[in-house]
Amino acid sequence: MGAVVANAPRRVLLAAPRGYCAGVDRAVVTVERALERYGPPVYVRKEIVHNKHVVEQLSARGAIFVDEETEVPEGELVVFSAHGVAPSVHANAEKRRLRTIDATCPLVTKVHVEARKFAAQGYTIVLIGHEGHEEVEGTTGEAPANIVLVQTEADVAELEVADPDRVAFITQTTLSVDETTAIIEALKRKFPNITGPKTDDICYATTNRQLAVKQLARECDLVLVIGSTNSSNSNRLVEVAREHGAASHLIDNSQQVEESWLDAVETVGITSGASAPEELVSELVEFFRDRGASDVSELRTVDEDVRFMLPSEIRPARAPSA
Ligand code: SF4
């Protein structure tokens, strides 16, 4: 055990579930396998997942991250990120004769399918999400003429559509569950015949991590969320922790913990966004152990066992049957 220092929480409580979701795991493994199978360089359009640490590690192994498919040299191999891409990106890639592997999370693909279905039926589609987020750009690209973006309840109040009886809604997968519920209720009041998914399109990982951090926040003075600033689901975890009574900060790693945050903190909670690797959590736990934290435990709220198949291009070949 390390020396006890000032501003040292005695207790560390870890949220469970936390960290990697099935879609992020699949996307990262996709790039790793592509590097092993085809050798570097493997181009990746956008950050494969929104985490600085993961992007740096893959870059060191030969992945080259680009903003647009048009930056990839003709004929090369490119992986599309977990957040999904618009059909125009596939078309551009084809024009440039790029070899592509699509690591879009299947739960994002599901939302793209909904968008196409509602557009084909002539609906105005209200997409609840954050302007400028890659997932929102990709989904909007499925039916740009039909989709309107709504970010708040105030946006709903101002919304005007061609036919109020032909409106559908879909959502980004990584939103705040509570805020989205309020926006959907406002939409239902304004357009009583609105159609959409049964509840929303927020994925299981986002929902479970928010549920876990709610419970964690009730037992902690401070909740630290490991995740990068461009990670939507990580930012939502900070908001949810604050709403449920704890101070909370988003950090990339243990080096970003500020002394002033630890003043009078007895119990510190730790969670991590769906794109943050567990090794960063372990480092943060060690940071607190070194300062004298002696009680480290996990607060489990939900069990997860979701796994997705890898894209066919890098799936291991099946052994021939005897
Ligand atoms: S956060 Fe949800 S939608 Fe995004 S990659 Fe993970 S499982 Fe898929």
C-alpha cells in the first residue's frame, strides 16, 4: 500500500457495467485484424471509436486516420468507423476503387435501416441527436430530404412539418435516456400520430452505463468518468452523475485528476465510456491506491453479454468440416 497523502479518498467504487461495449470492441478488433491480415497501412475514416488512447495505439501499429474517404489513395484499404457512414461515403469509396471494411456498429445500422424505411414511406423523420456528431451525419445521409434534426424540447416547439400525421422519429444511440424520453413525449404531444421505435434507439450499452452511474453517484462524493471529450456517451455519464448528486469530471487518464477535486472526498466513483479501454480504469485505481485508498470494490447494476460478429472480410476462416 502506498503512503497516505492529503486529499486521498479512502474508498473507490467502480461502476459495472462500464467501458467497452460490443460495438467498440468489434470496431477496434476489426482494425487490429485488418493490420495483421493485410499489413500496414490500413486507412481508417474518422476515429475508429472516440478515444484518444485507442487511436494512438492503432496509429503506432500502422493505422492511418483520415477525415474523409477522399484522402485515401486510390485502391487502398479503408475501415469505416463504428459511428456509421452515409451512403455517399460508400459511393465515393467505390469511385476511388478503395477496398472497404465497414465497422459500423450493428445498432447504428439498425437506425439507418429505420431511416430508409420511413423515408420510403414518405414520412418526415425527426432525428433526435447532436448536430455535427458523426453518427448523426451518417444517419442523415440515408435520407437527407426527409430528416430534420431536433436537439431539445424547445426545438420540438418550433418544428413545422408538411403533414403532421406523417411524422416518424429516430434517435442517436448514445443520448441521455432521460432527456430523450422528455423530447419524445413532447413530440407525441405535438404529433399524436407520430410513429417510431418502441421506446427510442439508445443502445443497451448507453442505457446500462447511465443506469450504473446513477446508482454510483448516490454513493459517491465525486465520480470520475474516463473518456475523450468527443465521446457522446462519456459526456452523458458526467451529466447523469451530476444530476444524481455527485461532483463529476471527464478525464482521458489519471494524469488529468486535479487535486482540488479531491478536497473532502471520502468515496470516489469511477466509470468509463463505451469507447474507453479498461487499462485506463486500472491505472486510475492504482493512482488512488498509491494515495492510500484501501477499500476498492465494484457496484454491479446490470449484467451484459452482448457480442457482435466481426465484419466478414476479417472473420477467421471456418475450419473445413471433416
Ligand atoms: S455505444 Fe452502443 S451504438 Fe455505439 S458502438 Fe457501442 S453498442 Fe454500438
